[in-house]
Amino acid sequence: MIVDIGAAGLCRTDLHIIEGQWSGIQNPQLPYTLGHENAGWVREVGSAVSNVSPGDAVIMHPLTSCGLCPACRIGEDSHCENATFPGVNVDGGMAQQLLTNARAVVKLGPGLEPRNVAALADAGLTAYHAVRKAASALYPGTHTVVVGAGGLGHIGIQSLLAITSAEVTVVDQSEAALELAIELGAHHTVHATSDEFVQRRVLDITSGSTRSLRLRRRERCGTSRAEVVAYAGIALRDRIRRHRQCADN
């Protein structure tokens, strides 16, 4: 099918491609169109498409799968033998139109505009996936520590509050990010002024026992942040570590 693009998000991956940080695995031939966080309106559909119609507003999964190979037939679309990744190994959505297939589109509900949801196609999926994997362990009475309330973390906070019963504490170095976390419904925040302070505050908040969800992000060279490493169901015997990650690692 063909989709008229209404919005395309800019992801850090796009910048990595531009800067050549993925040169070892991905070398696009120019001209080349970026964009894997896409949403828009269906323009035309093939004869076998039944889940959407022309004019429908849709968001597009960043991976297109065939539905026919062994992996797809058991629900493992991420291992599809014929998959494409618009904006990574085929032209993406930073254009007027995008060619995709029926398996990769989700119809938007009434009132949802493509420009308001396009970034959820990747950033939203990433955070939701992490929360969904942890959800069965986050029953009433458990506690979750989210480290970082940035582009992924703030979506993770909302996902945690929507699908789990855990109490949520957010750790960040940015006061603005912590204010956003409170607005989104986080129960506690910790300003990461030092490793020792973070450790002490998390222990105080959780009374020494917690379950922790870690939403990691890659840091630029020369920067660092505190990370809480927790073990489910036992006393919080955490260590606070500083990670310095450079592009050449």
C-alpha cells in the first residue's frame, strides 16, 4: 500500500546513520531517504488488503514483515526472512509518500493525528516492550525505578502506570525531566546529584527492597549518569555505577 506521510520522527539512529556511526553494518547508497517513525493517511491499497482503507489515518511499524516465512508464521516477525526497515535498509518516511504493507500499519483511533503519534512507532515501541516484559513481575506492592525520563524514559513511565500496579520512582540529572515525570504521574523522583545521594534516596523510598526496570540510553562520550541496579524480590543490595560510553566503544 501507499501512505501519504503526515509526520516522520527524527530518531538518534537517523543521526548515527548520517554521522557514519553505523558504517560497519549499514552504508546507504545516495540518494537515500531516512525516517522509520512514520504516520500518515492511506492513499492506495492492494487487492488483498482488508485491515485499512484509503483515507484511514495510520501509524506504521518500523519493520515490515512478509507473514509467510517460518518466523512470521509463529509470530516472530522481527526475524522475518524478507523483512525491510524503512529508513534503514530501504527508503523511509521523510518524504511525501511511503510504500509499505498491510502487516506494518495500525489504524489510528478517532481524534488521533499522525503528527502527534509518529514518534511512537519506534520510541514508543521500545519503551513499551521493556515494560511489557517486566509487567508480570510488577504486581501490587512492588516498586519500579526508572533511570532517565528522556525520550524513551518518559514513555516508559506512562506505560508502567498504565499496565502495572507498581509504585514508580524516577531518577534523572535534569530537574525539568523530573518535573515532567511528576506531571505524568510518577510517585517519587530523585535528583541524581551524586551516586551516594541516589543510592540513599532510593533505599529510603523503597525501604530497602525494590524491583527495578532499567531503561537505558546510550550516552555521549564524556558524560555519565547514575544507574540503579536492583534485584527482584530481595533486599536492595545495589551498587551505583557510572557509565562512560564513547562512540568508538
